[in-house]
Amino acid sequence: MNMQRRQSAEERKRDTREKIQLGGLVVKAGLRSADRAVILGALVDLARRTDNQMEWARLRAIGKAAFGNDMEETRTHNRAGGTYDGNAVGPDRD
């Protein structure tokens, strides 16, 4: 019973972390103040494009560039005396 509870708690933690990371992506995209229905509509539309590999590749390149810019800003900030906790969402951190 205790082991099952521990597993369930770990699953909830992973789920919560994933949701926080996904929310961070919305903020990073500059959509913090966008209408939630618009954000969801855009994501649903994107999910329906599963057969358009060229579009997925184009969007992935845009996202990687955005993460690259973020990491450059982080490096610049660190040189200026800022801190970085190493837990940022990144292109290879699903």
C-alpha cells in the first residue's frame, strides 16, 4: 500500500512538472496574455497537422532557435552576475 502511494505521488509530481514546463512554453512564446481559447485552438490545429512533416520541421527549427536565444540571454545574464538554476525547459528536455 505504501509503495503504491509513493508511486502515485511520483506520477503526480511528474505530471505537475510537465504541465508547468508546457505553461512555460506558452509564456516563452509571448502568449501569456493571449485568450486561452486562441491558444488551445492553435494547438489543436497544430496537432491535426501530423502528416505535414515539413511544417513540423519548420516549427521545430523556430522553436530550437527560440531556445538558443534563451540560452544566449541566460549566458549573458550569468556574466552580468545573475543566476541560473539549470532547470529551464529546453529543446532536448522533454
